[in-house]
Amino acid sequence: MSRLFLALGMAAAVAVQPVSAAEPPRNVAEIASATFVLGCAAHVGALDKLRQRLQPGGDLYLPRLSDQAAKPFLQGRPGEAYLREDAGVTLALLTKDDQCAVFVRRVSTSAINAQVEKDLKAAVGRYFNVQAGGRESNGPLTSRFLDLTPTATYRDELVKTHGAEPTGLRVIVTTSESANPDLQAIITIGVRQP
């Protein structure tokens, strides 16, 4: 499975240009998606490497929030949060759970869904099929699932190396334009459950 993560990280790093705090603001959906793809998706299983890249001088540098300011994003769990203030985008690292999430303050639901899918296909399409995995609604929240399954050639390599069928990954884009006026999207990634 670590090879699955390595390929995802390498492909994402090559395909999408880094987003740094010094660049002029772009479309919020583009910034949030690039932050997710270069940060969370490219570092599944390697949050220590992401943490290094987020530090001053790192190619993904973002200012770290104080522990108090990070609390709403960590929900009582240990971790840290980094802010792209001009776009209202926060990247949270949940250290104990080895999870990464991107929170977006204000963004169009259709724009963020389309941009994440587009950027994932550009970043990892050589190694993974990126396809819709369904949708789920819970009151004002809607979660859209994107499944990343290893392509035939890459899948064969993984089976030969690890002797088992790879499970793939699942990206979840949860949006709401009415549940919380200061938080309209959360993007996460994890191993897809069989």
C-alpha cells in the first residue's frame, strides 16, 4: 500500500504547481483544490513530509495557526492547522489519526467539486482512475465521493509487489452553502473501504 501512496504523491507533485502564500490570489476553488492535491493527496501516509514542506522556506509554506485558532479545525484532536488567509483555505493535519483535511470558508459547491475532480485527474490520472463514487446528503450537507483505483498496469504492479488486490483511495468533498456561513467545504482523503 505504501507504493500506492508513493505513486499518488509523485504524480500529484509533478502535475500541479505549488501554491504559496506569496502568489497573488486566484479563484478560491483552484486554491483549495491545489492545496488539497499538493498537500493531503500527495502526502497520504506521509504527513511528516508535508509538515516539512509547510514550514517557512518550504515549497508549500503556509503560516501555522496558533493552537487556539486551530481548535475548530482539529475538533479536540492533536494536530496543527495552516492558513491561506487570502483565499479562506485552511489545511489541517490530525497527527494521531494521520489524516489531512482542507477547509474552505466560502466557495461554490459546483466549482469546488469540478476543480477537485479536474486536478486529481491531471495529477494522478496516469496511475489511478478517478471516478465518481456516489453522493450522500445529510440535511444541508452533501458529500460527493471520488474513488481513485489503480489503473490496470499500475494495479498489476501492486498485486505483483504486495500479493493482494489494492483497495484504492477515496476523496470526500463535503459541501453546504447554508449549514455554516463561514465554512462551505471540507475535502478529505483516505483508504477506500471494501
